[in-house]
Amino acid sequence: MALESTEIQEMRHAVRTLCAKYGEDYWLQLDREHDYPSDFVRELTESGFLTVLIPEEYGGAGLGVLEAAVVLEEVCRAGAHAGACHAQMYVMGSVLRHGNEAQKKAYLPKIASGELRLQSFGVTEPTTGTDTTSLKTTARKEGDAYVVNGQKVWISRIQHSDLMVLLARTTPKERTSKKTEGLSAFIVDVNQAEGNGLEIRPIESMINHHSCELFFDDLHVPADNLLGEEGKGFKVILDGMNAERILIGAECVGDGRYFIDKASAYASERTVFDRPIGQNQGIQFPIARSYAEVEAAWLMVEKAARMFDAGEPCAAEANMSKMLASEASWKAGDVCMQTHGGFAFAKEYHIERKFRETRLYQIAPISTNLILSYLGEHVLGMPRSF
């Protein structure tokens, strides 16, 4: 690992200490019961680690995405599942950069104290997926409110969140000069909305990610909850999405380091034919290669985080960090599985749970192919591929 500041090292140690109180059996039980880590999230919040991005004037630590990345990386390296709470980090990017002063004063201190949770990002829809500008959920202005109708899917943690940032179309796509125009973002009070125009249906999936389908039927959202300017919501969520990609990349690095820690320890201890299996190059070299790939991915995550914190354009770097880290963590997971052999499939070893969890990130929050198409067109200047 590259040389880090004393402050970062101390943060790593503190997060590691907190996570040690919630061992892997804790996460295994939650996975079995499809339950939410309420105690862990509460302590992570009270310790200030889940609100590092909130400015000090609103009760947070006032740190950057780099520090947030360190927190989530350590959580994942400890064998925990950061997906249970990571949205409070990256959704914050939209609120901090585009929320007005009244919104910040109303929400940020309560989020910092743990009184409110901002854990949900309402963007993806069943028929559009990552084609965000084609989403069909609408928000029609009526007096001092917007009336929302439509559907979302794979919206995670909304059952454990008080607030959601929602993206809807306020101007029909055919009436805009650019497809990215006419979209608006809103802060939705989930507790008030559910049962009053919002229906939430959980989705059973292969990992304990608390994902749901949402159905909007004339949901009234106060006009004061518009986040940023009407019709400029795509820019609002982009700031959240760049932070999301960086932080997911950090989580994948944590997963990768978890797998490498497990594999190298087991390979050193497991004896077959009177010798540690790690003495065999067929076992040792794949682990070593995965280590090199995960560490290289961390450098891209770190670069993207520093650029984000400096206010520099970082879409390419954010996308690359997520892609490289997700691929490195998946490969490290495969190597860890192979190293453990049949024991890797035993839940008591915890590897199969983490293996399932890290696989998600080659698909979400954006697929690898979409990242490659972005780089091909916007960075390398090649013709648009779709």
C-alpha cells in the first residue's frame, strides 16, 4: 500500500477497530435472514464515519471523497457488506453541490446526528436501465408541488432510509433540445410518501442488498424539495454518480484485499502432500497477481477521489476506477475460491457470501460495457457505439 498520511492511517485503524466488533458471523446471519445491519450502521454513524462528507458547520467531519473511500474500503476488507450503507456517502455529493441553504440546514445536521438517513437513490427504471435520459417517471408541477407518476427498480435501502433523491422527467424528451435536459431531481421524504402515492415492493435477490421496486401514483412532492434547478437534474445526479463510482471502486478494493488476505493465509496454513499449498507456484502466483491488480486499482480510485475533491472533471477516472477495481476484486474472489477448494463453498468460511456480493459491481451502478463505450467516445474520440 502506498504511503498515507497519519490522519488516513489513524482513520483506517479506527474503522478497523469498529468493524472488529461486528465479526463475519454477524454478517453471515444477516445474509441468512435478509436482515439489515441496524446496529452497525448506527455505530458507524455515531462514530462520524458515515457522515465524513458533511461540512463541519452542519455537524459532519467536513472531509472528502478520499476519506470516504478509505472508510468503505476498510469496511469491506473487514468482511462486512458496505452496500448496506454506502449510499449515504455518494448521494451526499448531489445534496452538497446542488442543495440550497434551506435544504442543507433542514437535512444535513439530522443526517450527521443519525436522526435521518439518506440511503436511497431513485434513478433506475425497468424499461430503461442505464439509459437514464429515457426514463419514464414524470413529475408535473401543480401549484406548490410536483405530482410524480412512474416506476423505479433496484432501488436499494429505501426501507431503511428516511430520504431519497429521486430523478424524474419534468419536460418531455421530445420537447428538449438535448436529451439530458428536462430531468429534475427531488428530495423525497420516504416516510411521508409511502402509502400516499408511493408503494414499495422488496425484490428477492442473490445478495442481501435490500433492493426494491417503487411505484408512484400521484405522489405529491413539495416544490421546495426540488434539488437544484428544474430541468437540470441530470447534472445533479452526475455529481452523485461520479462519487458513487469512486466509492464503489474503493469497496471493490476492500473486497479484493479481503480475498487476498484470506487466500494467502489459507495457502500458508493448508498442508497437502506434506507441504503448504502456497509453496506451489500454481497457488502462489495467482494470489500474487491478484494482489498487484488490486493495488493498481486502488491507485486509480485514489486519483479519481483526489480529482473529485479538488472539483476537477473526473468522469473518466471515476468510471475507470470502478471498472478496474470491480474486475480485480472479482478475479481475487475467484482465486480465493480456487485456493480454498471445496471449503470455499462452506458458508462458515464466509468467502461465498463475499464472492456473491462483489460480483454485483461489474453490473451496478454501471456495467463494464457502458464504461468502455464512455471511454471510447468521450476520451478516445471514437464514434458513438450506440
